[in-house]
Amino acid sequence: MNHAPLAYNMRPRTINEVVGQKHLLEEGGLITRMVTAGVLHPMIFHGPPGTGKTSTAIAIAGTMNLKYKLLNAVEHTKKDLQIAAEEAKLYGQLVLILDEFHRLDKAKQDFLLPHLESGTLIVIGATTANPYHSVNPAIRSRCHIFELHSLEVEDITSMLKLALTDHERGLGDVHTEVDPDALEHIATSCNGDLRASLNALELAVLSTPKDDNGIVKIDVRIAEVCTQKKNFNHDKDGDGHYDVLSAFQKSIRGSDADAALHYLARLIEAGDLVSINRRLLVIAYEDIGLANPQAGARTLSAIEASERLGFPEARIPLANAVIELCLSPKSNSAYKAVDKAFADIRQYGSPKIPDHLRDAHYSGAQAMNRGVGYLYPHDYEHAMVTQQYLPDSIKDHRYLKLSGKSKYEQAFHDAQQNIKSRTKQK
């Protein structure tokens, strides 16, 4: 009997068995081209846990009938790498799959550098970290870098069904009936992590007693226990989802941190990191805006951290961002200003640009009065000079109205007034 974990047993043997990652493995893609041509180059796979980085590397080796060796950049030593290099010479080619690739120390990096170009030891690194931030540039420049995405629920569900029916590698020898809602719960609750979903399914099947007919029956309650997550009623494609997102934004706009954290928790429980991050970035610029200009950059940093960490740790930078946005002063001046500009475009179309602002970098432009009379602001005191910038038909229209509700917006307001006074704009 095979006592290896289900997730290990169900690893794809060839790239045709890999679920998801169509952007990498589709016909004509770079990896498929390399495999078809029989010419592999060093690669780095990065992405969230459970997306199949190591499995895809093993599948590539399997497709090409190459020997592979699986090592961990932290646990294994330089000596282990040397042994792998010797084995590569013995076999003619060896795929060396290195987990935790970003954790390679300098001695291991120095050893690998010449082998990355040898074509005998083919290194495929796997890491959850962004290699552009975490991998030595000398190593990185010698590798193709591929990002693996979290798996879709449909991909995970198909693999769970296969595991239930596969007699050789899966649970096919156990007569199992899984409630559709239970299967969906297992597929969705692990946030795109196939390994975690397979682990949960295996635990559910092997820990549930058979009924009088010798059947293992898995319902939602068992699925909840085995995933350690309650079945949360939140349809990511339904009206309820958008209601929560709406309440989330309005709570932040209304500066109610407690309510915003409540709705954040509901969105996290639904596993919808994409919608959370998109909405937070919109809020930072739509509702906080010029009142706290740095909020946008800090929110983006929190978003990037959440994407790198994945759930459950992603909740921590997200909570920080939500609290800062809630407690920041609010301004929609920029948002309102650009909407006014759009309103003018819809009403007036695209009125003629003043000739002195038009492109004059070509022969004959001056004869057509292009750029003639343009005043270069840097030639004047304070780099300011009075001249018309808006088209004639809307030259007196003004879009930006600053409220001065925070020290930042007050500073912008004062700067705007100063510019108007110096250039005698009305």
C-alpha cells in the first residue's frame, strides 16, 4: 500500500496532467516550446503556495524522460548540490528542482552560477517570493522566470474528482460519496492551494467511518472539520458579494474602522483577495485622495505584501491598510475634478487645441503657426507665466476645487492660489 500523502501521489507525471497554468503550458508557450524541442533552460517558478511550482517542474522532467532531483535550498548543503552536478554528468542531463530558491546562500549561488549555462544540470527554482526582489541578479539573469497563478475552483474541483476515482494513485479503492456542496467547500476554502485541498479531501475520506453499506459519505459538516473552515455563505459572483464590497467602501469612506474590519473579514473569509485589493486601491485614491497623498502608495505596498503572503497572513497588511484609510482625512477633490473634465468632453467634444501648445517638432510646423508664441515657463521667475492652456471654447472652465480639509490639501490649495495669483488666472 502506498502511504505517501494524496497530494504527493497525485502530482502530475507529464505537463498534460498539470491543472491550471494554461498561460504557461498552452500550445506555443515558451515552456511547451522548450519541451517540444527537447531543450530546457534554467527556470524560476514563483507564485503562492499550492499552485504547482514543484509539480510542474517534475512534470516537465517526466514529459522529457529526464532524471530529476528534488532539493531544498535551505535544508540541503553545497555538498548536495555537488552530488547533483556529478549525477548530471553520469546521466547526461539532470533536472535539479530547488524549493525555497530565494533562500540560496552565497556559497550555493557561486557553485550554481557556472552550471546554469552548462546545459547538463538544469536548475528549476521554486519560490513563493518575487524573484525580482529576492533572487541574486546574476542568478536571475541566467533563468527564465515564470509566475504561477492560484488555481481556479474549477481546476481544483476537477483534480479532487480525479483523486476520488483514481485507483492507482488516488482514493479510488474507497467507495466514497461526496456531497456536491462539500466538494465545493473543499475546493473553495483553500484559496487556490491545490495541495491543501487534496490534504483536506484525504483526511475527510480516511477519517470518516463507512456506513452499513461500506460507503464513506462526506457532507459539508465533515468538509468544514477537515478544512478547519466554516462553510461561509458568500457568493463571489452574486449580488451579496457586491453588497459586501459596497458596505466595505462606504464604511471606510465614513471613517468607521470597526465596520470596515467586519466587512474585510467577510471578504477574506470568502477568499477573494483580488476584489479586496482592487477595492482598497480605488478607495485610497477616490475617497482619501489629496487629503493623504501617501495613502495610495502605502495601500499599494500592503496589497503587494498580501499577494506575496497569501491567506491567512495576508489579513495583517490588509488590516493595516484598512485602518489607515479609515482614520485618514478624506477628499474626493481629484475624483470630482477629473469627472468634471470628462463631463466637458462629453458636452463639448474635443475642441481645438491652442496653436501655441501644438507640436512644433517637424519641418513646416512654424509655417502652420504650430508652437508659435508658446512661453516656456522655465524662462520666467518661479517657472510661471500667464498664457492660455485650455481650448478657446472652454478656456474659463475650472475643474479642481480644493477644500483644504487636511494639511496636505490645504497645502495644495495654497499652491493653487499662489499659481493663480502669479499667473493672473481668473
